[in-house]
Amino acid sequence: MTFDSPFRLVISMKISEKTMHRLVNTILHELKEQNIIQFKVKEDQVFKKGMDVVKSDFAREQKLDEEVNRMMDDLERQNPGSFQRYKMFPLLKKKLAQEKGIVL
């Protein structure tokens, strides 16, 4: 079986802006409801910072996925026929994340 582009069994998770908005909003609401946090600045500033953090975390994981896929492409070229991407992806991703200090 041949493909013009590298065959990928794992695709990074996509999350919409709307879903990120809901996620941050829900977290802030629950923290406020449980009296876990009190804001020193306006709530919209905290929300904006939360969105920035979530966006950067997803971007960082997407870059990690791309790096793992490049590594797997190289390994697959070196070991044609006997390479199982679906098994190697999570192993390589976990190892690379640990090396880079990324919590998955």
C-alpha cells in the first residue's frame, strides 16, 4: 500500500474557539461558585488570560504532534513494512513530552 503523502492514523485534536470559550467560562464560573478564587482584576481580564493559556497549550500540543509525526515518518522510512504508527505515536509522544517538560 503506497500513499503520496505520509499516512497518518492519529490526527491531533481540534478544538474550536467557541469550545475554548465555553471551557474557560465554565472553569471560572465553577471556581467562583465554590469560592475558590477572588478576582483582583476585572473578570473579563481573567477570562482573556484563561483563553490565552488554553490557546497556547493546544498550540504547544499540536506542535508536539507534528514533531512526533516527523519522527515517525523518518522511522517508517528506515523500517518499511514493519512499522505500526498507531502503536508508536502514543509512545513517542509521551517520551518527547517528558523530555520537553510538557504535561499531557
